[in-house]
Amino acid sequence: MSLQELLREQQSIVAEQHSMREEFQRMQRKLDDFIKSELHRLSSRLDATDLRIQRLISGEAPANPKQFVESARGLFKSEDLNSQTSEPPKDPGPVRFAPSAAKAAARRPQLPMSRRGSAPTLETGSVWKTAPDHLEVKAQKLHKACQKAPAHDVWTEPSEGITSAVLDHAEEALRRCFGKTKEGQRYANNPLLGLNAIFKRLDQNHSGKVDRSEFLQLCGILDFNGSTDLMNALFNRYDLDRSKYLSIDEFGRMLFKLDGDPHGKALSTIAKMREALALRAGGFETLKAMANQFRIMDHDHSGELTKEEFMTALDVFFNCFNLRFSAAEKLSLFSTFDRDGSGSVSYDEFIRGVRGEMNDFRLEWVNKAFSILDKDGSGVVTTAEMSRTYDVSANPAVKTGKVTPQQAISQFMQHFDQNSDGQITREEFTENYEWVSASIDNDDYFELMMRNAWHIAGGEGWSANTSNLRVLVKHTRSPDEVVCVLNDLGLPRDPALRTMEVVKRLKNQGVADIAKIEFCG
């Protein structure tokens, strides 16, 4: 971007800020006038109501029922929001009930009496003052906000992480940078061909994919530079399968979002959904609730939604995340998941598509964890197998006697047992970690989580296991050493039996000449 373009863009930003400030001040004055008008009107209504209560209790009744109705109607007459002042309602004078009006009044709920035969006392802070107080609080907050507003026209980049809006701006800048290259100008009508031409200079192994370092090189060729966090966030937006590689074709389609390419628009929309779920409270766990909302929309309980039901449910759910999609984006999503062209989509399949699948690296760790539980290799974990592996003695509910150890085991298994048959299959175990994986960006952190959760020893750097049992082994012919027990799940609770079992497992893992062991900590 040239210096003149930067100056023009800065001038347009300053002009827009001046316009917004003037609009804000105009709205502030209008709101102040409206608040004053409403306070005056409500105060007049309160005074008039007090006067009528006194007259009703003293036995005075309207001589003309029509006059009573008109006066009551005047109390609740709506005011023009643009009026600067509000005149208090005129006193209608003494009023007397006609017989029919008196009977109707007798059937209405009566006001509470502070003591028999006297009018109720209206004190400060009572329900009568709620509306004025609420308006005053709003006015005070608005006044404080105006005082805290910056005195100068300064634009600063958001400081709390890389939001979807920041990524959208970066993506637009990346497209502009591409348009200035000779490939971008040559293939202006088909930017995908231009992007592939640039990529061929980088793809030395002819894989058709871009890793993180090649992505940075590609951005460098386009003369697009950003912070490390921004570049990583951009890469993650396009890496939908979390494989650490970008298909140059899908990357280009998501970047350019060409007309007539609904699949590219759908991929870009899914990326925005994931960013919203990752940045906001609840995250991907909340995505599970989306299936329940879809089921509400599914009137015939077919497990599928029509186009209208799908779009309505999409708006309802993602509106909670302050994320809105255009009609074209929603239509492209529907077309992508309506693979057979039947005019309906399976909402379970759609939710899994938004959530994404684990890459092979994470799937390998999930399989390792399942193998620890599946002692007999049958592919199914029973309650008995879980009891031999998972120790619930430290569970607070078990310690206090609220639940038995067997009940604690059953509650733990319910996290994985989707069909509630009392067993956990490999598919159920994997599906649970698909949801966990969706909320974790870093593979190393996922490895650390799996190692510590299922006591898988080893690891390097910050992925090194810290949860496995360490013991001090005293030898007869060599120095003492601290040894990690590789298989420390399912140890007996009895101290003597626990020591014998640890010694046995240490010998199985190759530790010899054991004279004595001491538990660390």
C-alpha cells in the first residue's frame, strides 16, 4: 500500500469518526431531553394518582362517568418522543362514581392500605419510583461513558486476541496484496490460477499443499506481513482439518469466495463458526446444544431439516455468539451438506462438519488411552475393566460417602457411554475426544493432556508427563534413583499390597537390583 493510499485511508477514517462523534452527541442531547420529559410526565402521573386515591377513599365520586373515563385515559396517554417538554395533566376536578362504574371499580384489585381507613404511604424507593430511577441510572451511565470517551480521534487495534473481525480485515488486505501482483493482474478474472502460479514457485515437492512456513513465504511474496499471532490465526482459519497443511485449492477458494463457488463460501463460513466457538464462553461444548435446537425445529422427527428450518435454527443458535451470516452464506452451507440434493440436511452430520475431526496425531493418542482401559483387547471397555484401572478413592463424593465407589465408576463411564448400555466402545471413546480436541489448538498441549489424564509416561519439553507415580528406588550395588512407574493405574489401596505391586511393575519395566522403594511425597 503506497503512502498516498495510507493518507487517503487515514483521512477517511478521521472523517468517519468526526461524523460518528457528531451523531453520538446529537443522540445524547435527544436522549437527555427525552429522559427529562419522561421524568416530568411520570412525576405528574404519580401526583395525579395520589390525588385520585385520596378522593376515592374519601368517598367522592364522579358526577359524569364520561369525565372519569376521559381523565383516566389522559393519565396513560403516550407522549411524543420528540417533544422537548411535557405538560402535566390537568386536574379533572371532583369525580363521582356512577353506579355501574362503582360496581366495576369494586371488582378491581384494591390498593394495599397502610392502616384501616387511611391511604397508603408512598415512600422513596417504592414501586412508584422504579421507572424514574431506572431512567436516571441510564442517564448517569451515559454521562460517565461520555466522560471516559477519548478526546482525540484515535483508532487502535483491538488488544484482546485475534478476533474474527480482525481476521476478516487481514483477509481483505491479503486479497488486495494479491491483486497488485503480476499474477493477480494477469488472472484478474480467475484469481485461483494466479495463486497456483505463485505457489508453483514454492512447492518444490509438488505436494499441492502448504505448511505453515510455506504459507509465510507465500504471504511474503504477496508483500503481506503481520504479527506472528495474526499469521498463525490466518493459517488456522484455512486449516479446517487441523492437519497442519493447507490444500492450495481450498485455501484459494476460502480466500477469494468467488461467485458460483458455494463450496468455498461454505468452508469460509465454517471457519468463522469455529472462531466464534473458540473465542466465546461455552465454546465447542455449547455446539452440542445446537443439536437440541435443531431437534426442536425438526417437526417430523426425521433427523433432518428443510432449508427453511435449517436457516432459522442457524440464526437462533449463532445469534447467541453475535455471529450473523448472509443469505448466500447460509445457502452455501445448506447446499454443501445437502449432498444428495434431497432438500434436507442431517443436523448431526452438519454439527460434526462444523466441529471437525481429529488429525492422525491426536487420534493415535486417543487409541493409546483406550488400549490402557481395554485390557483384553476386545474393543469394548466394561465396568469391571474400568474398576481395575480407574481409582475413585480420591473422588470427594466417595470420600464423604455421598456415592459408593461403584456409583462413581458408573458416573464416570456415562461421559463416554452414549447409548447407556454399560459399555464403552472405541467409537464412543473417540467421539468424546472429538469434542475435547475441537477446543484445543495445539497438538503438543493435546499430547500433554492425554499423557497426564491416562498416565502415559514419557514426552519431551512441555509435553512431558507429570502425573505418573515417581518412587525412590534403593539398590544394593548402585546409587539410589528416582524412577517413574510407567504403568501406575489400578494400584491397590492397601499400603503393603501397593508396595509389592509397584516393585513388580518396576521389575517388568526393567528396573533390577531393587532393595527397597520409598514413595515420593
